[in-house]
Amino acid sequence: MTSTIQQQHSPTELFAHALRYENRADPYPAYEQLLQQPVVQMADGSWLATGHREISLLLRDPRISADRLNPQQQPIRKSLLMEDPPRHDQLRQAVTQQFIPRIMGMRDHIDALVTELLDAHTSEQPGQLDVVADLAYPLPVTVICELLGVPREDERLFGSLARRLTRGLDPVDTQTEKEIHELQQARAELVEYLEGLIARHNADGGSDLLAGLMNGQSPDGPMDAIDLRVTLGLLLIAGHETTVNLIANGTLALLRHPDLLARLRTDPDLATPLVEEVLRYDPPVQMSGRSALADIDIAGTTIPKGSRIRLLLASGNRDPRRFTDPDRFLPDRADNAHLGFGGGIHYCIGATLARAEAQIALTALARRLDSPRLAADPPPYRENAILRGPERLPVTFERLLRDPRGK
Ligand code: HEM
């Protein structure tokens, strides 16, 4: 199929088209076609939900399991992301109890980190930033490592692991033999790394999240060693591989809409609706997965028990039945119930943190870069289809202004 999408293509072909690397910069025209059938069966027997209403219903349906893995993929222990109640709820409670209090009051610290990252470029006039490598990646990584108690020197090792592991989220038929092999190796390395980290960690002395989970204040007691390792791995990967795309996709949207960039420079209140609109218009997590525990009647069809279901969050966010002008980037839209953080019982635990990081980073970029321009539009994209975002985002500027607040 060429990049022109024709109506007569089957949903399976359209979906494959959207996933193909050459369409990574803009899968949205294929999603638009897929939206004509909000729930549809694919050639491999699995189901694809693309409509906002249908995805929202499925995310909240107790007859749906979060376990999206094939029987041959099943790990020794699933993370809370793939677990169902009651185990999901116990694990989630143990994490939120430790996570939420630690992220409260973090905005000043995030702000200071952003200032520090940008200040590294003050001597360049005119200069160039790679917004991914210089800001969007190091910011959330530093924050999550600090929160969890992961030593900064381990970051390099962990970063490469996270990258290989998240490629494993993409449909298997889009991965090469080499990538599949690398994935297995990365999984083994992750287990070894996390076990070492937990063993080295002083459970009694530290006040970080890992220490909190090890000491286990929750009603269900401390997590056992395997749950601890699996949960830590989930949080570290989520902290590494998602917010980076939110900041990069947000920068891209801002630089493509100079009027909004100019507004954000003087109106910090724009940051909140702006980031929500990025989460709708160009979401960092494009898709999620589920399986059916019973026959489910939806959108005039029946998803049979046992089926695997893909929820295309990014197409739901562009559903014209739900949003007016879905393909326009409009932070001022009054109603923005996007699916960027999922929904229902698996709604993203890191949403507040990710929002804060993106709001602060985008506001700082708008304020401090004099005449920023994209050096490449579209920028080169990462291989990943599900955790989708630019690989690099080179931005040129005339000057890097001092922080106007004198910080
Ligand atoms: C822009 C950044 C982020 C986006 C777009 C995002 C998106 C999502 C989405 C869509 C889900 C639901 C998945 C599903 O239903 O299958 C989810 C769940 C989750 N996210 Fe995030 N996430 C982000 C950042 C973070 C961060 C920074 C953390 C923590 C460090 C985090 C931790 C989690 C966890 C633990 C879950 C599983 C919750 C559950 O199963 O109950 N996320 N995230």
C-alpha cells in the first residue's frame, strides 16, 4: 500500500498500514478510516476497538481482562497493568499509597531540573537543542530514578534496557527476529538488574518509594520479592518511556502552532489545557490491550469470549462522534475527555506526575527559546508504534533567554 489510503482497504490492511514505520509520523489518516467501524474483527481473529465510546465502555467493563498476553508469553508473575481484581486492586493500592504522597509538592523540584537542563545551552548563540535528548528524556528519567531510589549511575544501563523492552509491546509481526531475540535478552537482564538493586537497597534506612514498598505499610502487608521486582520494573519503564513522548509531541505541536507558542510565553495558565490537548491529539501511548472473559455485545457486533482486543486510544481521541474538529489542535476546546491515560481501574498512576513535568517543560521552552524552529519537520521517529514519539527533535534558536523569573 502506498501512503495514500483508499477506502476499499480492509481494517486489517489499514491497521498494518498505520503500524508501518514509514507512517509513524502520521498514522492518523489510517485511524480516520478505521473509525468507520468502531469495533471490528481482524484477519488474525483478534478485535480492534477504535471508537471513543466503545473504548471507554470496554475499559470499564468487568467482563474484560487486562491480561493481553498470548498463553506462550505469560511471565512468572504479571504486573498490575495486566492483572485483574482483586490482585490488581491490592497491588495498585500498595503502589499509590507510596507514589502519590511522594509526588505531591514536586513542582518546584521539576522546575529546577528543567532550568538546569536548559541552562546547559546558554552559551550557544545561535544554538540547537535536541529536545528529546536534552530535556524530554532526562527530565522524567531523573525524576523517576530519584523517586524510586535508583542510583543515577545505573541510568545508562537501565535506559538501554527500557528501550529494548518497550519495543516488545508492539505487535509481534512488526518486530524483526533480532528485536525479538534482544527482547528476551533484555528481559533476563532486567530481572538480574532489579534483583541486584533490591538486594543492595537498604530497606530500613531509605525514604524512597522502593524502601516504602519493601517495608509495605499496606493492609495486605509487604510485597513479596517477585511482586516488588515486577512493580519496580513497571514503574521504571513507565517513567522512562512515556513522558518523553508527551514533552516531545507537545514541543512539536507548539512549534507547528506559533500563535500558541507566543501565548504560552505570557500565559502560564495555557499549559494545563495545552498538555491535555497533546494527550488527545498526539498521545504518547497509542494503544492498549485486553481480552474478553465473556461474549460482549458492542457496536452491533459480538466479541466472543476468549478474544484478544486492541484498544486504539489514539483513534478514540480523534473520533468525530465525540470531538468537534478532532484533527485540529485546539487547547481551548471546552470538552476534552481524552483517552491518553486510559480509563477505568487501570487509569494511569503516573498521570499527575507526567502532566506536571510536561506543563513545566513546555512552559520553560516557550519562555526561554528565542525564535525556536524545527530543524526537521517531521522529525525522525522511534521505531516503537505503541509508545510513539520522535527519536530526536532538533530545534534551532537565536538565543537561550535567562529564566525570566531570575531562578
Ligand atoms: C505521558 C506519560 C504517560 C502516559 C501517556 C501514560 C499512559 C498510561 C496508560 C494509557 C495507561 C493504561 C494502560 C491500560 O489501561 O492498559 C497507564 C497505566 C499505568 N501507568 Fe502511565 N502513562 C504515563 C506516565 C506514567 C508514569 C510517569 C508512571 C509512573 C512512574 C506511570 C505508571 C503507570 C502504571 C503503574 C500504570 C498501570 C495502572 C494500572 O494497571 O492500574 N505512567 N499509563
